Amino acid sequence: QVQLVESGGGLVQAGGSLRLSCAASGGVFSLDAMGWYRQAPGKQREWVAYLHSSGTTAYADSKRARFALSGDSAKNRVYLQMDSLSPEDTAVYYCYGRLGRLDYWGQGTQVTVSS
């Protein structure tokens, strides 16, 4: 059974940085694609960054200047470096993985940015 486990969330002051990580477990050697999504209180889940099967990355326009996704070539681990955080970035951040026709989601990690 594939599981995605996130870590690295926490409380940070505005202007600070955090680095989130996500690792696939359950005997998975590689995924086809991985990404990061987030859900703020009272909001719907939105995509933040994505690692395509080709190895290229994509970012939501509002995140591109501050967030950076990285991962290993096997696509079983990804990171999200977040800089210049603001209270608007407060949300639960979810790791996403795709393997063939199946989608997988992590349990989420809380990121709270204080003023």
C-alpha cells in the first residue's frame, strides 16, 4: 500500500522560511509525478507546485517567486522550500503522488505563519 508522509511544517514568523519534505513508503521505488497542494481555513484545496513525469516543475503564479520544489530522480521524495512566508501562506500542506492511474495523498502538515 502506497503512503505519502509529509514533515517539516510548523510555526514561523512572517518573512521566515520552512522546508517541507515528502517521502513515499510501502515499497514504492518511484512515482510518475509528485506535487504539493495546500488548503487554508475556509478555502478549497489549491495546487502549489508540481513535478511532472518529464522532470520539469511548475508553480502557481503567486508561489513561483518564493517557493521551490525539488526531488530525487526516482520521484519517491520531494521537498518544498518556502521563503518570505506571509500569513496568507498559513494552510495545511499536502503531498501528492501519481502512479499510473492512481492518485495518492499525504495526511498533510500544518504551516502557520504569524504576523
